[in-house]
Amino acid sequence: MYRKSAIAALITAGLAVGLTACGSDESPTATPSTTSTSAPTTTVSPFGAEAISDLGAKIERDNAEVIVATVEGRGGSPDQARAALLAGAAETGWTSGLSMAAPATDIRDIFGWRFRYNTGADSADAVRAATNTFMDNTAAISIPASDSVAYALAVQHADSRGYNEKEHFYKNGETSASEYAAALPKAQAAYAELRDTQ
């Protein structure tokens, strides 16, 4: 009788272990998974950060696309496209037709110059014309385009109209050097978004 009881007890214990293993979602040898506490990486678009509407963001993006396409159409390099984006971002936030610094009463093109085009201030044609002027000015530059800030500033200063910083930047002690440096990440992100190089 003792032997039968012992065998029955072993069988019952074996069944209990088997049923427990079958009812478990994890195998006994599985290592516990670790949960990441870091937030997923998301890329924030540089367009529309300061815009008051979706339309404002669209205008910025459309203008930036015209800048890049115009540079590419001229045979310009990606570095030159980034420099042109940088100048547009620093000067006007990719919004042409902005008012100039006081006491000027003119409006500015996308690179911060007095608007002189026979077309609408906010048109793609105006952006294209301004970008062509920017590209014309690159011929006089020996700084490598890979140094986006120095290159973009040199292109602006090479313009025959004469770059007057006080007409371009005038609030809170802004300077072209500080504003161009601050705009670099925005221009890089814009190029990456427009040309899907992320």
C-alpha cells in the first residue's frame, strides 16, 4: 500500500508540474525582457515652429523647397543648398516679404534684401529670383561650402548691394553671426526633411 501511495503521489506531483508549465506563458529558461524607459526618437520638423497657422508652416516649407530646387537646378552641391537654406532661415525664417528694420519702409526678400522683384513678395518666383542671386554671389567665395555659417555669411557679404547688418538684424543685440549660427540646426533639419537624408 505504501508503494502505491508513493507512486500516486509522484504521478500527482508530475501532473501538477506539467499543468503549471503548460499554463505558463513563459518557458522556465526564458530571460525576463527589459523595458526601455527612454522616449522614442522623433524628428521634429523645422517648418512652422514660429508660425501661427498650418498655412504658415506650409509657406515656410514651400519656400525652402524652392531654395533647394533652385540651387540644385544651378548645379549646386548639397552643402550650397544647406547654406542657402541657412541664410533664408536666419534672415526671414523662410518667409519672404517681411518688413525691413526701421527706418526702412521696404520689405525684404527671403535673404533679407530690399524687395526689388516684379512679382508678388510671397511668390515662388520671388524666392527663386533671390536664390539665383545668392548662387551668383557664390562665384566670389573661396570658403568651403561645408562650413555652412561662414559660407552663407560670405555669400551675403559678397553681394554688390553691400550687406548692412543694421538693415538685417536690429533687435535685442542680434548680429548676423549670432543669427546664422543659431539657424544652422534648423537649416540642416530642413535639408534632411526635404531630401529625406535623415
